[in-house]
Amino acid sequence: MRAIDLHCDTIEKLWETKSRDTLLTAPYSVNYDKLKKGGVLAQCFALFSPLNDYQVDNLTPWETVNSIHDRFLAEMKVTKGKLEQAYCVEDILANDKKGIISALLTIEDSGVVEGDIKKLEQYSSWGVKIASLTWNWENELAYPQSEDKNIMRKGLKKFGFEAVEYMNSANIIVDVSHLSDGGFYDVIGQKCKVVATHSNCRALTNEGRNLTDEMIKAISNKGGVIGLNFCPAFLTEDKSKESRVADMLNHIRHLYNKGGENVLALGSDFDGITGKLELDGSDKLPLLEEALLKDGFKPTVVEKMWNKNILTLLSN
């Protein structure tokens, strides 16, 4: 089956390391060869600037995300005819007919716009399809997931509501991964399309980055999808730091039981996670497909998780 992966940090990794490698053969979890081998239909590439974490070349957050976008455009020139940016579902399907894998552009942490709606509008000209409000730090829009219960209760800020309103008007899907619980429910209450690009089940792994059963149902009821995160810390509470297919199956089954088959999606977080990964690259995705079928999931359900649910969300 042809997969769509909602999240990877490969572009930021190429940019941060100033690597001379390209997406064709870079020694990362995601590159063209691995995408091709894994039967990937489309890969979402996040423009990620880790605010408050570190600064590169003395750039402002907005300058940083622009620089990362420049690297993305440079990569698209190198991979032309093999991996090309898609702006809509029709592009994805047209690329596939030509044997081209699609690259979808996303934003991780809209704090990079520094509270400026004009900068937020730049997303549209770039062809951004999905944008998160936060990463691991408070910004002008909202608060992040946190071990601090007071922070977790806090909702969107004024500019956060304005940003969600703009994203809805621009047909940009709001990503609630990394968002505080209070912020999550504020987004759910707004008129917008919603996705959790790389989050798992809090009932199975008690980690703030994961979603409660109530959240899973809320996303499902709003017509959104949840991308399964391959990070060990979000799959299991043991200290092995191992990402195992068996644990993935447990989370997928729980998502299915609480949110139904239409909420299922993939959100590997490749090249942004560490640990021992049983599925350590895009080329290994068929192993998860095989495991799901062996575990009793119907082929039609797996196909929804692999691409149909995301294509539906992008189309609506």
C-alpha cells in the first residue's frame, strides 16, 4: 500500500548540519531511495525552528524558518522528476501517475511568525498544508504540553485564536501535536480542520505529548486524523528507549477502538527522534503494514491509515 507520512524533521536536519548530502541519498531515516522502497505516496516535511532551544548563525526565528524553506526549495530542484512538492490532492495523484513521490510542506511551531499575521500569511504562498501552533515552548499563540498542570490547563492566546481563524480561511490544517490540553480544546471549539500529526495514546503511555481518550474522540468527531509517532518515549513507558512494532500495534488498536478507522494515520517523526527503532526508515513501513494485517486489521482499514484518511482530510 502507498503511505503518506504526516511528519519528519529531515529538512531541518539537512539545514542544521549544513549537510552536502541531499534528499536523494542522505544517510537519514528519510531519503528518496527509502521513500521509493517503502512505497511512499507522499511525505510531509516540517519546517521546524526550535525556539528557545538553540540559535544558528544568529538568525531570528523568522529568518531561520525562511532559511530552512530555502533549503527545502533547493532540495526540490535536486529531486525534480523523483520527489516534487504537491499543493493539493490533485497534485499528489498526478505526481503518482508520473512515478513521482509528493512532498507536502508543513510548519512545526508557528511561534516563528513572532505574532505577526502578515508573516503567517506567508505560509500560503509557500504551499503549507499543515501548521502546528507550538513546539515545546510557550510562544505568542499558545502554551505547550507540559508536566506543569497549570501550564497544561492554559488555552490559546489572543493571537492563537487569530492564527487559527486565518489558517481556516487559508485551508491550512491546524496541528495540535505539542499543544497544551487547554489549547487543544480551544482549537477543537473553533471552525477549522484539525490533525495531530505525530501523537499517540496517553492511556497506554502516560506522556503529555500523547492524547487522552477524550481527545482522540474529539479529533475523530471533528473529522481529523492522528499520525502514529514512532518515538520510543511515546510508545512505551519502559526505559529501553526501543521503538517496537508490537507497541505500535497496541497504540493503533487503541486509536481504532476510541476514534474509529477514519482517525488512523502515520506520523513517524523520522529524523527528529532517537532510540533503537525497529522501523528505522521509510523503507521499513511495509513491515508495519504486514504486522497490521497479521494482527487482524482489514486491508481496507490499513489503506485508510496509509493514505485515504489523509487524502480525505486534505480534500474536504
